[in-house]
Amino acid sequence: MDSEKVVRAMARWWQTVSQEDGEGNAHNPMLYDPLQDGVVKTSKGRQYLAALIICLGAVSAGTALAWTSPVIPQITPDKSSNSTNGNSTLNNLLGSNSTIVNAIANGTSSTDDRILLTVSEETWVSSLLAIGAFFGALPTGYIADTIGRRYTAMVMDVPFILAWISLGFAQSVGWLYLGRFLIGISTGSFCVVAPMYISEIAETSIRGTLGTLFQLLLTIGILFIYLIGSLISWQTLSLLCLVFPVLLLAGLFILPETPVYLLKKGRRSEAALSLKWLWGRYCDSRSAIQIIQNDLDQAGSDASIMDLFSSRGSRNGLIISILLMVFQQFSGINAVIFFTESIFNSAGSTLNSSLCSIIVGVVQVIMTLCSSLLIERAGRKMLLLFSSTVMSICLAILGAYYNMKDNHKDVSSIGWLPLFCVAFFIISFSVGYGPIPWLMMGELFLPDAKGKAVSLTVMFNWVCVFVVTKCFGMMNTTLGSDITFWFFATWMAVATVYVALAVRETKGKTAGQIQDWLSGH
């Protein structure tokens, strides 16, 4: 009897997940599920590691987004100072050497080997990232469905590396244009592929936490630039930023492809190996593979662009994803950050703009981290409702404050109020509309539609970035600061109503359950 128990125990220990004897990996020991008396144990450490590695792309994107903040003042004639003499102004230089005048007209300085931008060139350097991001997002979903999420990340990391090299060694404005466009391509691409990868490797219980890592590491990249950007030259800063995409490329070599993609391509044993690497050797990969297969069977073959609109589930998922991105960009986050220094001054602060930016960056990082800890407890919908409600109130108050100030009313006694509003605005954005649209974008689609749907959503996001960035200055000039803040407050009020009525909680739900809701079942 004892020997029979031993045999049964050994049989349970070496229970295989692979049912395809023809596969080369069918007899790989890692494919066996060692289920000890039915006890299943998963490990989350490698899931976090994989998410952190793929989100190094988000760090790179954050450094790219914030790069212009410390760099533009160094390479524009009215803000630059001579690198050989920190107290010399550009006007002094122009008076002493007329060759610099000609250099400025051509966008470069032949005397001190520095680039000096015209106003038009400065605009292009700032906006080319958004244009590149649009074109980077466009093909990424298709590429990810063709060669896999991991190889797509590798391919799209190359423009990051080339861009920082171009920016670090730039000798003319043309190299700046090239670098900013290339970096935009990679930024847009990783906004697609990173959320896809994370949503396909994460257990349901930590999918929300891992999903918020994209926004968290993006804010860390922004903070990195704020911290050191004013301390070193812009060329050195560019080369230092090269570290992140290089680490990303190295890390991608140790990551597996997602089980969803592998199973979608019929590579069952490789999918099981991927799950074992990610979830631990003692996970029940057999059951996990079957759940993924059920979702794939429900989805069918790869969806076309038209299928996204003809299928009710995909169409509703696309509408929700795009609207969440619209609300994210029309939250007024850029307007608030633009006014941060003046708001600090209204409160009686003497902090300079660099320190204001660092304070904002630190708050964003801390509160996005809090969001990652709260997401699986409070849920997505609750945090979105909290975020939009608080932001709407804060924006309305800021509008009222600037209305009073523009009408020459005494606001000295409430100088603390806008500072209070800014703090709560950034906190509420960071716990809600900062990270959650990226997270839910990866949750709302089945594998057949995810690539194309995520690409469309990210493209729409970057269109909104471009529109808001271009229109904000005109609105602020023609309509006034008060109307501008009230405009964004209205958008957040609309967001609150929409999420309350049209969005359901996705916390703890499988892809199939989410699709049942989106399809009206």
C-alpha cells in the first residue's frame, strides 16, 4: 500500500501540461505541474520583474517628455548663457562677436559649438515627439501580433537608442529634429506594447498593480530629468538618458514571450514554459493555459479594423478606452503644471521654476505609487470617479481665483488656496486618470483585437496631446486663464458622469467576464 501511495504521489508530482507529443518541448521537465496534494503555489516576483523591465520603456518615454524642460532654455538665444562663463549673457556675446549672429540665424553657433534655436525651431523640437509618437503607435499593434510582444519591444527600443545618440552628439538643429522624431516613435510604440505585455503576463489578482507600473515609471523618468537636467549640459543629459533604453534592451533578452501570444500561434508547450517562468515552477499552468485557450476560442481569428466596430464587445471597449484617454488629456494637467510657478508665487513662495517642477514630479511619483497599492482594493471605477470629481472642483476653484485676480480684486488673503488646489489636483490625477486609462486599455480587449485596438487608442491619445498642447496657449491668451480652467473643469465633470453611468469595475475579472459585460450579456 505504501508503494502504491508513493507511485500515485509521483504521478501527481510529474503531471504534464503539454498534450502535444509532437512538440520538441513536450518532454521538457519544466512543463510538468508538481501539484502536491492539489496545492497550487504561484510566485509573483518574476511577474513584477518582467513588468519593471518592459516599463523601462516608460522611463525612457518620461525622460523624452520632460527633456525639453531643462534643455530648451539652454539652446534658445534669449535664455542661454555662455558655457565658459556662467554669468555672461547672450547679448554680451552678440556685442563682442558678430559671427554668432549669423550662427543663430542658421540655428547653430560656430563659435562655442552650441546650437541656438529660433522660435520656430524651438516649436518643432517640442512638437516632433508627439508627431513621432502618433506614427510609432500606428503599426505597433500589427507588428506585435505578427512577431510577438517581446520582439516588438526589442525592435522599437532601437529608435530610443539612436535618438539619444543623435541628441547627445547633435551639431545642428537637423539632428535635434531627427532625435526628437525617433524618440517619439519609440514613445508611441511603448505606449502600445508595454500595456499589452503586462496585461498578458499578469495574474488576475495583481493585474491592476502591474498595470499602473507604466505610469509610475513614466513619472520617475520625468522626475529624473527634473532632478538633474539643470545641473548638467543638455548633451551630457541626453547621453545619460541612453542608459535606460540600453538596460531595457538587455533586460528583454531574459524575458519570455507572453503566454497569450504563444498560445495564439499554436505554440502550446512554449506558452507553458513562459507561464512557468513568470508564475513559478509550482503554478498550475495547465489550468491557466486552458483559461487562455478558452478566451482565444471565444475571440476567434485575428480581428480586422472593421471587426473592431462590427463586434459589440470590441466596439464598446474601444469607445471606453478612447474616452478615458480623451478625459486624461483634457483633465487640464498640462495647464496646471504650466501655472505651477505662478501659483507658488501667489502663495508667497520664492521657489524657482526648477524646484517647483521637482516638487510636482515628486508628488506625482509618490501618488502614482499609492495608486498601484490601492488599485486592487479600491478598484478602477472608484479611483476614476474620485479623480475626476476632485480635479473638477480644483479646476473650478482655480478658474474663480484667476477670474478674481484678472479683475484686480485683492486675493492676497487667499494666496494659499490655489496652492492647495494644485496639490490636490496632482494627487487626484496621479491616483486616477494618470495610470488607470493605460491599465484598462490592456484589459478591455480579447487577444484577437487587442493589438489594433490598443494602437488606435494610443494614436488618439497622442492626437489629443497635440491638440491640447497647441490650443492651450491660444485659449489662455484669447479666453483668459479663468475660462481655460473652467473649460477643463467641465470636461472632468463630464468624465465623472460618464464613468458613473457607462463603466463597470474590471477588478478581479477575467478577459471573458469583461467581454460578457461589454457585449451586453
